[in-house]
Amino acid sequence: MVACGPGSSPDSPSAPSPSASSSHRPDPASEAPAPSDRSTTTMDIQVTLDSRRVDATLNDSPAARDLAGLLPLTLDLQDFHGTERVADLPRRLQTSGAPEPVAATVGDIAYYAPWGNLALFCRDGPAASADLLVLGHLDVGAEQLGPAKHITIEAAS
């Protein structure tokens, strides 16, 4: 397995990957029809990875709007199996009305609903899972995202 980039550490948790496919599906009553793409409407946000500014956007999903309501956030990132940098959020996000699942790609900002954490993908993720909601995208490569230790997310000014 190739790590996210230089400086990646084996300090990943021993639990199964939060982006791994799961047989758990959200309650059908909380699901709403949504497009299968990554949502065409976006919200600009200001992101700083380890004191370096990167361009980023959030999609217009309910979970992404809920994350935007928590801003500003500064979070410590940890490696998760060389594929993601993960951080705990102050509270769980709204997941009803989520778009159809898509597989995460490098730079995606995602929310893993069962654990309530934020995941930043420094490698392409596994197959799409209803438990993993893509919230947006960072315009950054694996070489910068892989070793990142801190992220600050703010509303665009």
C-alpha cells in the first residue's frame, strides 16, 4: 500500500477504514432524491493546511451547508490507512437529503456519518458508500495533503 505522501505515519487507527463500504444504509425516511453527481452548485471556503492556503469549495448538499454553519474550524488531522487525513468534528452533521454516493477522489472533503468525522482524501477512496458523503474538494495534490497535520476552514470573505 502506498502512503499519501512523504511524512505519512503509521499512526492510523486499527479499526476498519471509515470509507470502506458498509452494509448499513441510512433510514429510507431520511433519504431524499438527489442528483448522482457531486452537486454543481458550490460554496467557496478558505482553507489553510499547515499554514499554507489552498483553494477549496463545498458542494450545496445539506451536510456541506451544515459544515459551513460550523465555520470557522481548526482541526488536528491524523493519518487513516494512508488514504485519508481524518479529524473529529464538534458535532455530527445533517445527513438527510444526501446526494447519491460517489467514490471519493484525491482532494475530496468528505463526512463519514457513522463516526461523525471529516475525511480529506489523499488517495482515491474505495467504492461509493452511503455512509461517506462527499462535501467538497480541495485543490491540492497528495504530496501536500498526505503529511498535513492541521486544517483551518473558514467562510470565504
